[in-house]
Amino acid sequence: MSNQTISLEGIDNVDDFVLENEEEEDSISRTHLHQLVTKANKAFRQNRFEEAISCYSRAINIKPHHPIILGNRCAAYLRIYQFLVHRPPSDSEYRPLSGLDPTIHAGLALKDADKLINLQSDSVKAHILKADALILLQRFELAHDVVLSGLHINPSSTHLQNLARMTSTTVGRNNHEITIRSDDFDCTVCLKLIYEPVTTPCGHSFCRSCLFQAMDRCNRCPLCRTILFISPKTCSISVTLNNIIQKNFPEEYAERKLEHENLTIMGADLLPLFVMDVVLPFQKLQLNIFEPRYRLMVRRIMEGNRRMGMVTIDSTSGSVADHACEVEITDCEALPDGRFFLEVEGRRRCHIIENWDQDGYRVAEIEWIQDICPAEGTEERLDLQDTIQKAEAYAKSWMRTAQEAAQGDQVRLAQLHKAEELMPTTNDPEHFSFWLATLTNRRPSERLDLLRMRDTIERLKRGLIYLKAEEQFCRVQ
Ligand SMILES: [Zn+2]
Ligand SMILES: [Zn+2]
């Protein structure tokens, strides 16, 4: 029986997400989960299965054992298999898919279906999905057994009856069953197939990320407690072991890789957050990372795009502020004791739509913001040009006065010279306005205001007020 002619059952639609009233979860992550699954379901119903899978996977990272999310992702894997097998070859010239081989999708569907059966052994849907996946993998005999167990739960299920008819005709033709693997290749920290294996001097192997996450808390082997003198920087992956795993368990390996990538390469609208202080675009600073949760975050960022959001706690609300600045890690030094010494530089501003906890640190869904630039020829545009020229002239004279006043104070003088060197051109009004407003030291609440503003003129005027106030203050003294 060719896979082209197989019709699967029970995957035309997905289930809507139901919010359970679980007290231990905070409502923010619950709402976020709900939105993720709703987005995924919408993508599924519009046949955008890759997008659906990516959203379901993000939801599963937050809540790993939710039957509806697992079942829906499983259905999406099955649908993408069918989609890939059925689409004409010419399509790939227009829209190549980044995705995996169809068989791997079927294998991933099987994994989800298995998890679902472990969670709900009496679920008819779980049996249908598992049978579907087994059929795509051409394991008809096993599929037939699963269908029969499903029929014990609900003999009148039409889906199961159809599957029973289909599998009974093929049983006996195909005895080539893949053997189930033992747990010899499991990591004892995460209990999953080892991903990027690292072998310690005491001879134990773990996922690279699991080992160093355990070592954030204490530098001993998680299994035998031997003290270890290794660091992520110097420690390499066991190539042979990695090859063996990849060759023997391609589906599971692909799933582990996906899981890992979901943590290191976040979507364009997701940002891990370092909660400390307000950072402004173009600002440079140095950070010393010692908390275990942030060490984990930095390792993941360094494997991804080297960017994170810096944000403060808003003193008025007591929670993470509504605006953050994306910083790029321009230099990262891993110290022998596991700490990181970072140099970062502020890049873009963003508005935080919501944020939730992931492995101890905050992750936010964000939208990028920038100043609203008035159109060429408008009165606002002329006003902006006028304001920035005045601001530039004032800043230059302020700088001269400040340097004269600082004669004899070498530290202050060096600061002023540095600031003068960094003065941007007035062709980039937004950049100039941030430079101007931070010539004097500003309180966190003032910097947060500057971050939130989207009107360049307003920020320029604010900067001028700050400079004049300081000049006044100096004269009084
Ligand atoms: Zn592991
Ligand atoms: Zn050990």
C-alpha cells in the first residue's frame, strides 16, 4: 500500500485550548499559553502547519504535559507529512521548506501520541493519532493492535472502525518493525535522549546543556558527585557518541534538536529578559553574570543571536516595566568559576506585550518601537530640524563650559571628552536625542520615560531641560 493513497482519520481539525483552574500557575503564563495555542490552531486550520508546530512547541516548552497541546501538535505533524508527500515537486521551487524529511515528522507524531497515551490511557483520540502515525511509518501490525485497544475503549468510534478496516488488510504484509530503543542513551539529568553529549573525566555522559546547567549550582558530576574541572568553553562534544545517537535514533534526535533550537533561537517577537536596570539605545555597559538562572540564559543566548532585553522593575507597579531595550553581547568572557563577564551595547527599543517565566528567567513577547518620524515637507519636520539644530548648538556650548569648569578634575574631564567623541550627527535625530538626554546622569524613572517616548522633539526638549538645570545648579554652587 503506497503512502500516497492512505487516508488518515481524526486529523481534520484540532481541539481548542481549555484553561484549567490550576492555582499553582500564574495567570500571565496561562493567558500566554492560551494565546499561543489559539494562534497555532488558527495556523493549523489555515494549513500553515510549520507555523502551527512552532507555536505548539513553544506552548509545550511552557507546559510539557498538556493533552490538548500534545494532541494538536501530533495532528499537525501528521498533516505536514501528508502535505509534503502530496505536494507537487514544482512547488518546492517557489516555496522551499526548511523542514525535515516526512518520515521524521511521522516519527515526531508518534512520540507525541505515545506521550498522550501515557497521560490519558483511555483516550480514543490518542489511540487514533498513534495508529495514524504508525500507519505512516508503515508499521501496520502495531497500528492494528493500537486500533483494537482503542476499540475496547469505544467500539462505536467511526474513525477507529475505518482504521481497523484499513490496517487489517495490510497486517501480515509488512513484518519489518523498528525495534524500540533501550534507555542506554538517555541523559540522567533530563531523562531524554542525550543531545550534544559531553563525557566527563569520571566517564559519565550528559547533554551538554544539562551538565552545565547542573554545574551552575555545584561543580560535581550529577551522577557520581566527582568534582569536575571542566567548563563549557573548553569542553567539546563526544563526536563518536554523537554520531552513534544521530545514526540510530534519527527521529528522536531531530525532536531533541528542535527542542533545543526553540530555547536558543527564539522567534523575532520573543526576547529573554535580564531584569536589572533601564538601558538606552547606543548605551554600552559591562555586566557580571553570576546567578545560575542568568548563566543558563547567557549560554543559550550565545548559541543564538547574542541578544537579550534589559529591563527594570517599574517601581509604580512592582513588576517588569512595559518597555525594554534589546542589547547585543559584544564581548563574552567565560570565567573559570562559571561566571560570565559581558560587554553589551543597547540596540533597539521594544514594548513588552507580556512576559512569563522560563527555566527561572523571564521571556517576553515584544513589539519593536522607534520614534515616529514626521514626513518630509510637513511643519512637524521643520520643527524637528529647527529643534535639533538649536539642541546641537546648545550642547556644544554646554560641553565647552563644562570642560572649562572641570579643569583640574581629570576623571570628569575624561568623561566629558568621551561623551564629546560619541556625539552623533544630527542626521540621526533619534540617536542624537538619546545622546543629549544622557549627557547628565539620569534617574532610572527618567531613563524609562526616555525609553517610552516616541516623539524625538519631546526627547530633545527633555534633554535641553536636563542640561539647563545642571548649568543652573553649577552656577548656584
Ligand atoms: Zn539531558
Ligand atoms: Zn560521574
